Amino acid sequence: MPKVYREYEPDQDFLLPRSLKEWLPEGHLAYFLSEVVDEMDLSEIFAYYEKEERGQPPYHPRMMVKVLLYW
């Protein structure tokens, strides 16, 4: 049975503003990091979480890498 992750939808609507694209100007570093991480092979991270069956669903690994790199 595949691992279930918490929802991760980077283009989701928010109450205010409706999209992250409304918060950040064009060419912002966050867009660059997002594109780089989307191209990365994170199969080892995904494989680790696929084996773990305890606890609540984890945050999506791709999202967490983006947060860690931006931070």
C-alpha cells in the first residue's frame, strides 16, 4: 500500500491572497528553488517514508526540501 502524505498543492487557493503567486514578485528566489527541487531525485527520501507505517501522514518530502533550502 503506497504511503499517504498530507496534502501538498502549491497552486492551492488561500483566503487572502488566493495564490502564493500574488505574494511573491516575478523572479523571486522561491520560484527558482521550487524549480530546482522539482528536478531533484528524491527517491531515497520517498523510499524511507514508504517503509514507515506509524504516526500521522508526513508532510510531502518535496515541500519539506523546498522549505529547508529556502530557510
